[in-house]
Amino acid sequence: MSGRGNLLSLFNKNAGNMEKSISSEDHEIDSGLDFDNSGSSGERLLSGHNIETDLITTLQNVNISVGRGRARLIDTLKTYDDTSNQFITTEAKENNTEKTKGTELEAIASHNGLFFPDLIYGSKGSSVDIYCNYLKLTTDESKGVFNYEVRFFPPIDSVHLRIKYLNDHKDKLGGTKTFDGNTLYLPILLPNKMTVFISKVEDSELQIRILYKKKEEMRNCTQLYNILFDRVMKVLNYVKFDRKQYDPSRPKIIPLEKLEVWPGYVTAVDEYKGGLMLCCDVSHRILCQKTVLEMLVDLYQQNVEHYQESARKMLVGNIVLTRYNNRTYKINDICFDQNPTCQFKIKTGWTSYVEYYKQYHNIIIKDVNQPLIYSIKKSRGIPAEGEHIQFSLIPELCYLTGLRDEVRSDNKLMREIATFTRVSPNQRQMALNKFYENVSKTPAAQEILNSWGLSLTNNSNKIIGRQMDIEQICFSKTSLSAGRSAEFSKHAATNEMLKVVHLSKWIIIHLRNDTKAATNLLDNMKQACKSLGMNISNPTMISLDRDRIDAYIQALRRNITINDQIVVCICHNSRDDRYAAIKKICCSEIPIPSQVINAKTLLNDLKIRSVVQKIVLQMNCKLGGSLWTVKIPFKNVMICGIDSYHDPSNRGNSVAAFVASVNSSYSQWYSKAVVQTKREEIVNGLSASFEIALNIYRKRNGKLPTNVIIYRDGIGDGQLNTCLNYEIPQFEMVCGNHIKISYIVVQKRINTRIFSDSGIHLENPLPGTVVDQHITKSNMYDFFLVSQMVRQGTVTPTHYVVLRDDCNYGPDIIQKLSYKLCFLYYNWAGTIRIPACCMYAHKLAYLIGQSIQRDVAESLAEKLFYL
């Protein structure tokens, strides 16, 4: 018999056999659920032992010419690895042969494909004791997460009915399960490989076949564990906002503004180098005590003619809470032509909103003339049933959440809110202990965890970190210590700048009423420049009669010449539209460095000196100068930063910014912004920017860089593989074989918090504290770095993930470099949270996306960008 016929006869050999299984294996097996087995009842199973043995023997004796289709498939199956006792493909065998020759980095790829070298832990620096906001999760060895495949005969399309019929046999499955309609997860191992249940459906029988697939590894169970903790928080009566949980029973009231602050937690389970752990951090949610209806009434009284337009502008896009069910909804629209007396259809027929809330929630709607709020959510069902679900809400039952723009602009109110939301390290540790106590003392919460073999322990949050050495700040003629706090603002204002550009021809534009502010600016600049080593000439003063945007635009167009170095605009107050118009002219239409100043900051005699000092430092940078640097002992290495800006009003478009160093002191940067549509990938434009940056580097230094280090901001854990497999290869294509790349992802929005022990209480760790063990991800080459000094609240470390290190720098050099780069942001005389290259990219992307129109941004010429 031919090879193909031999194989097919083998699969047909025992097609209808049903017998008890002898053992249950932990590895994944193929499904045997689709054969016809009429007339069987009770618990049954399919034996695959004989088929597996015969299949191995037969495949080894099959001789087929390798071509396409099934012949190619069988050739793939024929290669059998005696070491692992499994078949491997011909391609895999060739790859294994290549791997035995070794790689340049001697690195291995972890199970998810991320870069994972042999050495991922640093050793430089002094050892310090660190506490973290993690709780250890232990698992019961007698339990686990067992994966089963479920099929129904005859087939059932409805997921709801599948769950219903499987629930009829819940007791036989142990009582605890998770089932999505196809895949079943149990904390116990069933005695047989395949179990069959029979359910009575009207006059016929429904057969449910459950086939054991495998025991899931811990790393694959984190999503399930996170779902379990969502159930735990629900048992503790917490309300879920996005991925965070809040306690509505303990609000903190701010009576003056009718606001309340809900305390809560954000939790996440993952596998770390220290094992399975729960990250638990404190969170707060602001809730308005005024209903949406009260806000609509206020808007109506303020502006009757444009009431509807103002209401949509203020409310659409915000999140509201309905207290009768403690659920949140996003406002998509306001329907002014409907009210609560309108009818809608329910299962029992048609009813009005007034009747519905009276019957189902015992709520009497008082205002029957108020409009309705529309909220649209994506449906989890199949597309045929509708992709979206529309909710109609009653404004007098809705409460706005979050901080509105008028609240953010009220500094006094924000300081009052901060007294509740700004939590010290001691308070965070107390909240972590309180969370552990609540879960431990609630039987229902313990039952949820115990049923899956989980238990929390609160004795594993003390870890070991390292403190880096104090950095030296280099000015033009001196070098000074940054100190333990890594702040040197006094030194920056009294020492000569690293590279000075003298100001000889420049312009000041101001309102006639702000003449005093302009005079104060000029006088104080002349005083400040003496210690900074900068010579300044008198500017061209232009006075405007009217505070209109077109007046500033006309003044810029008429007075800027090719010889002008910089233009300074003194504005009477802060307005986004005026600022955007000035930047649009100075960035694209008439390219020239610009400085926009609020006149109020120049009229405060107590603060004007320090304000003007900072303005002079900024202006020197924009002219091409440098302020200070730190010693980075690299030769011929270019450092790049990438970040992106997403317009909240237009989710389809975004701006990506690329920044690259062009000198050895890392004080001057080339930059370019790329505007992209929804379907465009960021790196399509950035790889071209990278190629231009390499050419500019070669012109400035006489040769191309040997190594390139790229810091990539704005990437979450879910995008790491895309970044690794799509973005990095495009940069490699530009580099070729002559330039090596190290690629590091920078993550700011994390929930990890670390604290140091002073002996009396917990406090924020000092700048330069690094943690690369225990709480770092088990499958990543990563570390946490605290680079800035925080005196109020709790510091948030920055998470760095190394995706590539072709340069072979190792953890110590990468960690130290990341810390040094945090000193080089020239808008702050100290360290910032992320490397300066990432902050410059962030500022550029924000400027283009927020203040400059997109059609203009496309024509924005690439240039050297200093601040």
C-alpha cells in the first residue's frame, strides 16, 4: 500500500472504539471529539495509546517524495527526536543544527520570544534593603489549572446554551470551573482522558464530550488568576472602573466643590523572577456629587442659545457612574429630542423610562423633560447579533467621574484633592496590609482562591536593591557633585554654561499694557547672563495695541528677518489657541526659535529672578547652546529616543517623534516628527528618520557610529513582540552589518512601587536606586530604576525592558547609562523620570500633535533640536 493510503488506513483503524483510559498525561494531545458515536451513554473515554504507537511506527517506514500538500506534511512529521521523544520538522532540525554553532550574544529566547541573555543581573553599586507592593501567591501542588476541550453532539451554536447544559453536570466536575463555550478549565484532574455526559433536551439526548488537553503552566494562568481576583474584589463590594477597583462605602468628601474621592486598589497577577505574585497598589477615583442634570441646568442658565453645543462639548467623552447599579458608562452623545417618557422595548413589551426605573429600581424620575444620554459599548457577541450595544441613561441618575478641565485649572482645589490622593510610602504599606487582611478574613474571598489552590502570603515584599554612585555635573569651567538628591539648580544658575551662544539680534513682542513685564524681563536677563557667561544685546521691541491672535501673527510676519536669532512673545495670559498660532508660524511658516512667556510670571518681584534665569537657560538651548553634561565614556555611540502622541479627539491619527544625538557629550540632538494615519505603522517613518540621523552624525563626526542605543517610549507589555519582530528589523536594515543596535523599551505607566527603610519608617528611595531581581518579569531582561527625587507622595520607578543588546553592554552599563541620561534634560536642573532623549521626543510629539496643525506638521523640516 502507498504511503498516503497506509496513513489514512491507520487513522481509520480504531475510528469507533471507546474504552477506558489507563492514565492521564500532562502534555497536550490532539482532539478526538469529532467522530460519530451514537448509542453511547454515561461517562466514556477515547484511547489514543495504540494509535500513537502505530502512528510512530508507520511514519518511520513511509517513503514519499517531498513536494507539496499532504506529502510535504508527512515528511514534516517523519523527523523524530529521540532526545525529546517527539517529532520535529525538517526546518526545525536545520535550525537546531545552526543553534549548536553558537550565536554572537550567547543568548537564549524565552518562551514568548523576547531577548533573554545569560547575564541579566547587575552588580555595581551598594546594596540597599527595599520594600515593594507585592504579595506572594502560593499554589497547592495537588491542584492546578487543567485544560479541557468540550464538544456537543448534536452541535449547539449558542454559547449561552452550552454553558447552561454543562452547568447541569457542575457537581460532577467538582463545582469550580471556568468555561467560555469551547474551552473548560478545572482546578482538578478528571479520572479519564475523555468524559462523556448525557443531558436530556426535550425528547432527545445531548452528548457532552470533555477531552483532557494539558495542565497549563503557571505563566499561562495569569489571566485566569486576574479574573479570580476580580471576583474577590466583587465579594469585598468594590466597584470596578476600567481595571481598577474602588470602595464606595468609604468616600472622602470635598464639600466646597461637591466632590468625593473613592479609595481603591489596582491589582495584577503575573509570574516574576521571585515566583507568582500579586502587585497591589493604591488608587483613587474622583466622583462629582452633582448630577449630570444639575450641570445641564447650569449650562442652560449660562448660555441659552448655545446650550446644546456647550453641553456636548463639556460632557461627551466623559465617564459617568450610575449609583443604582454602580456601573460606569462613557458618554457618546446627548439626545435632546428624547426624554424619560419615551418608550423602548423590553422582553415583556413596551415601556417608558419612568416606568422602567420605578418597576426595576424603585426610583422615581423627577424631571420628565430632561434629555437622554447615549452610551455605546462594543458587544462581546458575534457580529451578526450587532457589534455595539446602546444604553440610554437618565442625566439625574448619572454622576460624572474623573477630573474636568475646570477642576484641573483650579490650583487650590487640586492641592486639596492631593491631600487624599498623594499617598506616602508608609500609607501605601498600610493599605497593602489592609488589603491582605480583608482578603484573609473574608470566607467568600478565601473560598474563591482555595478552590483553585491559591493562597496569599504577606512576608515576601522585602527585597534587595542597589544604589548607584553619585554623579558629577560638568559645566564649562568646573565639575560639581549632584549630591544624593541629584538636584543642582543653584549650580546651574551660577556657573558658566557648557556651550554659550551670545544673543546679538532678537525680537520681543508684547502688548502695550505689558511694557513693564517686557522691561523686567530685559533687565533681569542682563543680570542673569553675567554669571552664565552669555552676552546679550538690546532686542527689537514691538508693542501691540490689541490682544488678538491675528495681531501676533502679523507682527511675526512683518518683523522676523533671516538674521534674527530668536523671537520672544510676552502674552497677557495663557491661551492654547494663541500659543498654537505662534508656534505654527515659528515652526513651519517662518522657521525660527521662539519663546512664549506669560506676563504674570514677570510681574512677581519675589520670583522673577529665578523665572528669568530659567528663561535664559532655555533660550541658550534653543539657540544651539548646551548647559551641562555628565561623563558618558562612550566612543562613537549614537543614542536615540522615540515617543508618540495620540490625539484624544481623533484616535485615527498620531504623531511619532524621533530624536538622535549628534555629538559626544550628548548635548545636541537631531529630531524629526512623523504624522501617521491609523493604518500606518510608526516605524515606516522613523526608519527613514533614523537613516537621515546617521548621515547627519557622519557629517558632524566624520564617520558613522559603531553602536546605536535606542530608547523606545510608549510601548506596553502587549506590544513588545510587535516591537521586537517588526520595528527592530527595520532599524537593522538601515544599519546593515556595520552598526550594532541595543534596543530598550521605557515604561512609565506601571503600578510597581518600591520603598526604602530608614529604620523608623518607610520612605522614598534615593535617585539611582535600581532593582533587577525578584519583582522583575520571569521572561524578560528588565529592571526598575528610580532616577528622580520625590519629597511628597510616593515615587514611581521607571521600568526598562531590554529587547536587544547586540552591542554586548550587559546590565551594569545599560542601567548606569539609563541613569546618566536622566540628568541631561535641560528644562530641569536635576534628574527626570525617563532618559532625556525620550523626554525630548515626548515634547516634540506633543508640540506637533497638540499645537501645530497636521497639514503643517507634514512639511516641518528636520533640524537640530535642543529643547
